[in-house]
Amino acid sequence: LAHLFETKIRATVMGTAFSLASLLSAAGGMISGVCLQYSSATSVYGWLFIVGSVIAWISMAVFWLIDDPAEHEEDISGKPDMKILLRRFRESLANWNFRSFLIGRILVSVGLCISPFLAVYYQSPQGGQIPESFIVKSGAVMTIGTAIITIIIGIWGDKRGHREPVIVGGIIQVITLLIVLFGKGKASCLAAYFGIGACTAFLFITHTNMLYETCPHEDRLAHITVGNLVMTLPLLVAPVVAGAIANKYGIAL
């Protein structure tokens, strides 16, 4: 991304790309839902996985057509020096602005750890006992939410910065969680999945660009690396903790 697109258009390009990808994912989800609805045989899952694998191979082949400027640059950096790398890590983490970003990113991401449990909740009596085929179609609505929001916040971020979209994304997340907490039935299911898709868009576009642009030194690779390292542990633990809580107390209040 950094090699191909300059900062002033990067979020817009990312938003457009993720939006198109999400729309295609939505189409795939709808097709899968229809297949599940009209086929009682479990073999349909196998055929869907085969089709998905073929599409994945085609997508990887397309990337060979991209001309990456980085391939034409002479690598004069040599092997990374661990002492220099650790020093860059410390510089990044010593930056108050970056620490604030990491804390906010972790908290927002932890809030999305309930996403895998939406299907379980809405298929339960508390959630309205919605059929599995409808849940799959709702997953398509989630990707539509991502498609719509990614373009909006991509353009918004390039024109006004990414702080305002981050705040709006947090508000949407709270609303989505309230829908799950107090809602049941198909309308609630669709709204919840749409909201999760919208929140995911903010992680794709806004948070990713903020990670790139909060680098306080010239070594952005080290900055991105330490940022991902810091975020990984709590984001790995959060779904496990949420699953343990769901097992002990149930999926609904």
C-alpha cells in the first residue's frame, strides 16, 4: 500500500478495494445461504469450499499482474540489526500518541470478540431460533455493511483525518452491542450483522491508516511490527475469555 499509493489517496483506495471485496463476499454469502436452504445434504459444504479455493487461487494469480515499485528498488538496508530494531520499538512505544492509539484499538477490537457468538445466539430460543440459512444470509448483510462504510470513511479519512471516523466507529459498535443485548428475531439479527460489518470497516480502513501514520520515526516497518505485536496478545485472549464466559453463564442474560 505504501509503495503503490501516496498518503492523500491511500484510505480512499483502500476503502474502494475493501468495498468491492465486501460486495463480492456478500454475493458469495447469499449464494451459500441459498445452497444451504435448498439442499439437505452436507456435501454442499464441500462443494462450497472447493469453489472458494478455486476463487482464491485465481485471486493470487491476479497479484502477479501488479507492478510493485519495491521490486525495482535496490535493497541497501541489509540484514536488520536487532539493537536498532529494539530501539525503534522503544521509540514507538514511548510516543504518547501511539500508546493512546494502541489502547483504543485494543479496546475496540476486544468489543468485537462477540462476533462469532452471534450465530449461536440468534439460533437459540433467546435469540428467536432463526434458521441456519438465514444466519448465513445475514453474514452477507455484514459484508454489505463493510462495503458501504469502507468507501465513506476512506474518503472521509483522506479529507479530514482518521480521528473522527474512529470515534464514529466506536459509537456504531455500542449501538450494535445494544441491538444484540436487547433484540431478538430476524430484524435484530440483520441489524446486528450489518453493525458488525460497519465496525469491521473501521478496523480495515481507519485503524490501519492510523497505524501507518502514527510512526514517530523513519522506520515504519518496525513501527507496524511492534504495534501488531502489542495488539496480538489481548486480541488472541479476548475470544477465549468470551467463550469461557458464554459456557459458564450462557449466551443471553
